[in-house]
Amino acid sequence: MHYFKGVLILLFCSFTAIIYAQVPNGGFEQWTNGEPDGWFTNNFVTPTITQTSDVHSGSSAVKGTIVDYNSAILEPLLMSGALGGKGFPISQRYTNVTGYYKFSPVGSELFDVIVGMWKNGQVVGVGGKEFNAASAYTAFSVPVTYVSSNVPDSCQISVTIASSDTAHPGSVFYLDDLAMNTNPTAVNDNLHQLTYKLMQNYPNPFNPTTVINFEIPVSGNVTLTIYNSLGQQVKTLLDEHRNAGDYQVNWNGKDMRNISAPSGIYFYRIQSGHFVQSKKMILLK
């Protein structure tokens, strides 16, 4: 009887570990040399991502702050896994990523969470959502939309502060208790109501390739163009008629008029009918 009870306890503990170990260090309890274990940050210039005792649970959480460094505005970047990698291994079609956040913007900034699901190095699912200010820890959920029936083998989560114009130093987020919904999604889960939407490229920063996802609710001509930080056009990724639907386009930084794009900040801009939107991305080498 004691043996049987021990087996049940062992099985329960193993099952519990599977549930709560979906996002490595999702509670941000483990840190080494000022970096959250299992996560990449852009702290190589100056710290934008730091450890904090202001938590939702446990003893530690992560804090991201927009900083002014030698007159350069740096937005915080937190990304699961290593730079250039595909995050952490998974074996299910998770429906969403959840967590708790606080956010205090100085201007019109938004708290931004992006999720990418990969299979053999190819994107099979994406999710992205922006959140407004929250003075206390608030639950959030980022749904994942799959573009194929494949079961992903890895997941990458990226967190930052998004701004449509000027980023303001002092805008800050707090993040804790990331997890993933364990219910697998149906094969036809990409049949959602379409809207005009331009997703943040993934991964970001990237080297040398990245994926840009967008959706359009009506058919028409779509242009997707890359610009450098000076506003100069460096690449036209798309300029053709597309039917209503979800799409993804790859950009290789080595493919720019037969030369390799230098490291730096780039912008990608979509236009479809009256819908025009731009987002920023970072190429690091």
C-alpha cells in the first residue's frame, strides 16, 4: 500500500512538473550575473531588463525599462532562449501564452508580447498582443494562430515596449508567472475573423533571417517594403495582389540588392488599400 501510494505521488509530481515547466524560468526566479536564466536580453549596451522583488508570486520577477543612454533611446527586449535560436522545446499545439504584468507608460507606449511557434525552423504559429497601462499585476493572454496543421517543436516568446512614434525613457513594465495553455488547438484554428494586421517580425533582433506575418480582410494589392534608419528603401518584399487571408514573408538580411545589410535598425511598412502601418526591427550580427 505504501509502495502504491509512493508511485502515485511520484506520478503526480512528474505530471505537475510537466504542467509548470512549460516556459523555462517563466516565474523569473533564477538569475545569473544580472540575466534571467533561459532568456536573452539586450543588456549588452546598458541594462534595460533587471530583476525585481515587485512580484505577482514568488520572490522575483522581471522589470523592463526604456532608458536614455548617451542620447540614444533603448527599449527593453526580453526573449526566451538564445539570440538566433528558436526558444524552448515543446510538443503540443498550445492555444495561448498567459502571464501577469504591470505597465506604466510615460507616453502612448504599449506593453507588447509576441509568440512564435516553430517546426523544423519554420514558423507554424504566431501570436501577438499589445496591452495598455496597468497599475497592479493584471492577467493577460496572447492567443496563438496556427498557419498549418503541424505540431510545433519549439516556442519563442518576445516581450518589449512598443511605440508608434517616440519612445519615452522611464516607461516600465513588470512581468511574472508566464505559462502556456496545455489544450491542443484544432487543425482549423486559423479560421478566425480577419482584420488588417501587421505583426511584429519574429525573431527580433534577428541574424540574418526574420519572418513578417500580416493579415488582410479583403483582396487587393499588398506592398511590403523594408527601409533603413535613414528612411531609404532597401528592399521590396512584396508588391502583388493577394486574396484575403493570413500571410508570412521571410526577409534575409543578406538579400539586399546583392549585398549584405549592415547591423542596425530597420523598418518594414505594409500598405493594402487604405491600411498603412510600419514596425521597427533590429538586425544584429
